[in-house]
Amino acid sequence: MPQEVTLKDMRRVFGIEFDTSNKISQFGGLKAFLEYLKTTKLRERVSSILGGQGSRSFLQLMIGVIVGIKDMEELTRVSNDPLIKKFIGNTVTETQIARNYKSFSASTVENLVFIMAGRI
């Protein structure tokens, strides 16, 4: 019967250290992309048009679409991931996101298009 290998054995034999804390993100591959977004100051530029809550709603939905959400409930789960939450800050509820999007005017959307195209 094979002997069970423990984390301590893995560390001793292979020099591998496993982080068993709950702070690991399943979206770790997005870290470089989120760091890039920080350097472009996208959040600040979007916030100048939509305000704090509006920009968080926009970023939550944008990241959700990138990771492939299927519905608003899944967006809430994704938004509560430690990595995503660290980038967004105080997340916005799914109902508030819907309200925020309904309140965006045509000129607001036009300004967002300019931001995303890098013109602002």
C-alpha cells in the first residue's frame, strides 16, 4: 500500500512550498492584466466620467465578461474573489450594477468609448 505524502514531505524532498491560506485566487492569471490596468489609470479615467460607484460597476462587469461570466450571480461570485476585490475595492451589488447601467446617458457611453480607445 502506497504511503501518503504530506505537505511537509513535499517541502523536504522537493523544496516545494504550498500556500494553504484561503487568499489564493482562481483568477491568478489576471494579475498581470490588472497590474497593466493600474498603470494605464483606467479606473481613474472611468471614475472621472461615472463617479466611484459607476466606475466600480463598469470594471466589475468588464472583468466579469473577460473571465466568462454567464449571469449576474456569477458576476457577484467573481467580484468577491480576493484578487478582483483588491483591484475593484468595495464591490457593487448586482442590482446596483443594473441600475447604474440603466442610468448611463448616450454621452456617457460615448465618453467611455473614447476612454477605451485611448483618446482620453
